[in-house]
Amino acid sequence: MQRTWKDIFKDYNTQQPIFKNKDALSDRYVPETVCHRDEQMKHVAKIIAPAIKGDKPSNVFVYGNTGTGKSLILVYITNEMARNTDKARVLYVNCKMKRVSDTEYRLLAELARQLGRDLPATGLPTVEVYKTFIEALEAEGKTVILILDEIDSLVKKTGDGILYNLTRLDQDLSKSKISLIGISNDTSFADGLDPRVKSSLSEEEIIFPPYNAAQLQDILLQRALLAFNDGVLGEGVIAKCAALAAQEHGDARKALALLRIAGELAERENLLGITTADVDSAEDKLDLDRVVEVVKAQPKQSQAVLAAAIRLSESGQKNIQTGDVFSVYEDVCKSSGIKMLTQRRISDLIAELDMLGIINSRVISKGRYGRTREIRILLGKNVLDKIKASLKDSYLLG
């Protein structure tokens, strides 16, 4: 008898499980001990230690590439500090979270909510939200350490005025104190801040260097003991995940994701263990998902430009140039109600998509007619299909 999709659930219920605790491979998981970050942990602990007595620590700016342990260490250390005193409180916000902390209003409302004040998602004057937040801080009566993760995302959307306001809040507080810790993947982020903001926020700076392959192996081994049942990890799996992630700026987050996805793929096939072939498949899947997420995160204008380029490519047109994309982009804007940008700005957006590796564009000379870009779509079929589906959901592709 032919098997059906219902048999998948029956098989899953009876098969030998790969995972013991999959959460141990999540980037949200906080282990009991943290590998290869002793120096950074001591540095953070020395800076925030005054909060144990209710004093105000220096503001800190922490930066390093993705997956170098910044968020993990800051949350780990500050939570440990808060457990050792009743005079300090830690607030954590990821500024990249849409509809939670991606505007000045939403950030302040979220912080006020963490302090027990319920505010509407929209509708109040921003000055009123600041007032409520300050009242909540005063009611707390403690030293509050505010961790702003992905702080560069907030500044790109709102400007650095909010950082200036937050670093000046102590002037309005008499019963509480507030210190800021900013975390960013962009090592040059602080260079673009207003000098007044930079001098206030970056009283202390901590750099998190990339992990090397050997360090990544230690991290993976530590988590694998928690995550997998005995005997499921094949020879070379940990080493391959570590080596691949070491090529990507020592990204522990990618290493953990590769190991987790490899386990999931083996489990779906009802296999008894994980092999290096599963790691290869996991890398393909991870790369596909990464490109799709990058496209989804782009502004509507960039997505419209990409939609125009995809239309042209799929119509069979060769030697696609900026002017061709702009003509179709006009149609996309009209049909989706997007405000139209100039052709010069569209050329800039094409260059940005090129930098992201989504398209390939090269500048060619047209003699006395100036220069233009010649464009090709670089995406494979599976990735392209997913991106097209996303653009259709946004009404940018028919």
C-alpha cells in the first residue's frame, strides 16, 4: 500500500530520536559556561560591577562580527550581576525586531512595558512616552542597565537623536540611574554618530574578535553533548561545521545552525546518525534561507527594483541595462502604489543589490552617451522561486 503524509507522523513517533535537547543549538540558549570569551567577560564584569552597589556604570559600546558571542555574553554577565544585588535591573531590547523596537516610540513603549507600564502601540505624543518611561525608571529606584542589541538598525531608521536623549536621561532622574550598552555587528557604526552621542555612548568600547575553527569546535562539542543523543554524530561532522563557519568570519551562530539543520535533515530521513553529507545539505539550505531573508529585509524600493530585473530576465531579454530596469520599475511602482525614485537613485539601488550578491551588475561605457550598468540575476532556481513568492506576497510581482 502506498504511504501517505499521515505515515510521517506515525514514523516520527516511533523512530530513534536524533535530538535530546534541540534548544541547546539555538542562538537564544544561554549555556552554564561560555567558551573562549574570558577576557571579554572580565572586561564587561569590571565595567558593570558598580551597579551592584547602586552606582552608575560607564556606558559601553560593544562591536564585532555576527556570531562572535556579543549578545550572549552581555545577557549572561548582566543577568548574573542582577542576581547578586537588589540595587540593579537589566532591560534588553533587540532593535531589529519589527513592530517592537524599530522606531523611537516603539522602543520607549517596550522599555516602559518591561518596567510594568502598559502603553498603546501607537497614538501618544513621543514626549508623553518619554515621560511615562522616566516615571517608570523613578519608580524602580535602581540602577538600570539598558542593553540595545543591533543598535545600528535603530539609528539607521530613526537617526542618533534617540541615543542622545537616552544618554541624557540621568538629568531627569533623582531616585534611579541608567547606563547604556550598545551592541552592533558594524565595527564602523560608531564613526558615523554625532560627536556628542559618541562621546557619551562610547565611554568604554569592547571588541569581540571572530572565533577560529578550533574554538568553534569547542563550542559545538559543548552544545552537542546537550543537544544530541549518544552515538548520532558521525566522524568529521563537528570539524566540518566549525571549518565552514570559520570561513564566515568565525560565526558561531552559523556553526550552531549548520549542526542543528544537519540533525533535522537526518531526522527527516529517519536516519540513525548525522554525516558530513548532511552538513553539506545543511549549508545549501542555510545559504538559500539567508538570501531569501536578505531580500525580505530590503526596503520596498529595492524589492521593486529587483522585481523589475526579474521580470526582464524571465522575459528572455539579454544585456539588461539600468534604463530597461527603470522602465519596468515605473510599471511596478504604478501597480503597487509605491512612490517612484529617480533613475540615478535606481542605479544606486542596483549597486546595493550587487553588493549583497543578489544580482550581478557591471558598469559599461556608452561613449558620449555616458555609462550604464549591465545586469544579470545570479540566483539559482530554488532561491529565485522563493524570492518571487515573497515579492508576489508584497504585490510587486504579478
